[in-house]
Amino acid sequence: MAFACEPAKKVEKEIVPNEIGYQISEDGTKIALYSDSKSTIQVWENYIKAHNEKDTAAIRKLNSVENFKAYAPTGELIDGSDAHIAFLSKWFVENNPKWTTKYMIANEYTNKEGKSYQWITSGHDLTLTVDETEIKLNQVHDALIVDGKVQLFYVNERVQVPGE
């Protein structure tokens, strides 16, 4: 038996971004959303962990230094990292929150000007303990991650159905 040995051939493979949906711009144009690097998920995982540990120093380090904003489910805008830490310091004591993550999705889009936006959408069960009474909520967060920092996020929530 004789075998011919040929060097392996390199196959060029085009990497095509995975389009997962779209964002609608202010003028009504649909802009493709693509799956994004999981590195932004790690930022949000660390953020949730810091909230569960009530570690305001870690939260402050993960907040963007400039233009930080958080939109609460009550309609409240928390403008700036200092305001966020002041809000959380009181809220942690009054509500003893504990998040359990259900999912995280990273996505990215680029606007007409070529600016890229990296978002995390995540779902969590949240248990609050107020005056020894547990309140069970479900939250969805949309967070903009810029240069490894949380620039802004939105929180939407609902009360869980008993037995959920």
C-alpha cells in the first residue's frame, strides 16, 4: 500500500455577522441588530453580582464616569453615578433586594454615523424583603455598555403571579 501525503489546504471562511433583529431609528429606519461579544455580558453579570452583594464601591467602579443614567420602573430617572449610589444605599437597607438571573442577551448595532452601541438585555427574578414580607418581582433590564462600563440602563418589572 502506498499513501500520498499532501499538505492540508487552508480553507478561507467568510465570517458573517448573525443578524438577530432590528432597532428602529428616530426617523423610522430599521437598523440591523447583531449578536455581540459575550464580554459585555460579563460586565452586566459583575454589575448584578455587586448589587446582590450590596457593594456600592464595585457598582460605582462599573458605572460610567460621565453621563450615567438609570431609568427605574417607577418612571424615576437617576442621573449620575453619585445619585445612583445615594439611591441604592437607602434602597438596599429598605428592601434587601436579591436578583436571580434567568437570561442575558448581548446585541450590537451601528447607526448611520458609524457609531456602535453594545446592549445587554437580561431577565431576572427579584425578591424584595420589606418589613419581613417577601415581594417577588420579574425584571427585564436593557443596559448600554460603553468601554466596559454601564452607561445607562432601563428597568421594567411586574409582580410575579403566586406560584410562579
